[in-house]
Amino acid sequence: MGPICSDCPVLKGMLFRGLTNEQISRLGCVFRPARYRRSQILFFEGGTAQHVFALHAGLVKVVKSLENGKDRITRVIFPGELLGLEALTEATYPLTAVTLRDSEICAASREEFLDFLRANTDIALGMVRFLVTEVTRVRTQVTDMSFKDARMKVATLLLSLVTSETEAPSKAYSLVLPFSRQEISEILELSPETVSRTLSVFRREQVLDARGRRLNIQDFPKLEAAAQR
């Protein structure tokens, strides 16, 4: 088990939690680590689906090409999550994945990963449960977000960015947003103007201070409360 595996958030997830050291060693032979710079493409829409990816550190956006030639962010991938699972059943990727910051990502070829699942039937069954849980999670997320107003949506997104990097802080916390206002509006299905107005309200309430992409969260409990109202 290599040093990157010893504290891997992917291995702490539901799918691989409880693996023996031997299984982790075999999995480490399937998934090979690599470092990616910000804005690198992992795979692109319509490209041959050859690999499954596991995000060890960093942040990745998944986008869909629209008929007007623009891209729409459909999901943000956080450390500990898998992406490119379409490679297990599809010939091409239906979406494009791009790193939002410098990232550490492990990749496994379709054939090697499928061979690993065939040799570890308990993990293969876990994969089925994992995919069912993912479908349920996405369905719940879509339903939940549809009932949230702009204030709750923006607060929820900011909370997810903070907790993806560290434990929930009790006091002030600073980070650089990986998204532009336009990208935030795409993710949350809000207008850029609504996003800017919401951030301005939070600033007046001394919940946070946003200058460009630098975000200083001044009152984390208040931000949590804003996401739940």
C-alpha cells in the first residue's frame, strides 16, 4: 500500500470501506496515481470511454455541451468520489471532466477494473449498492435544490466547498473559489446577477466577505443556518 493510499478519501467511502490490506494492494495495482494541473481535461464528451477515475485531492467539474455551443456544469466532484463510471458500460463518455484546481487523481483502465470486480464479488455487489445509492443521492439532491431559494442554494454550495477541504470550521475560514460567478450560476441554475446579489446580502450580514474569488467566511454557523432555512 503506497503512501497515497494510506490516507485516501476514496478508500474511506462506502464502496471500498472495509477492504483488507491484500485487496487494497490489488486495487492499488489497478488504480494508478497521477497529478493534474488546473484546467486539465480528464476525458471529453464523445471520447472513447477507457478509464474510471478516483479523485484523491483537488476538485473536478463535469460539463455537458449544449446546442448553442456553450458548456453547462452538471456536477462538481469532490475528493473521495469516483467519476467516469460510464466507461464500465458505455463506449464513449457522455460528459467532459475538467480539473478546477491542481489535483491528485488515480485512473484504472476499464478492463483492469472489471477484472478486479470479477475477482472480488463482494466489492462487485458493493458497486451495485453504491450505484443505487448514487442514483438516490442525485434524485434527492435535485428534489432538495428545487425547493431551495437563491440564498439557500448559494449557502449550500459554499458549505460543500469548505467541508470538502477541511472539517467544518467553528470560526472564520478563507478559501479561493474555484468557480466564477457565471459557473456558480450554472451549477445552481440561477442568474449571475442573483448570485452576486446573494453574496452581497451575506456580506452585509457579515456572514462572509467575497472579493473576486477570495472568500472569507466570517460566521460559519450563520452560513449553515442560511442553507437550512
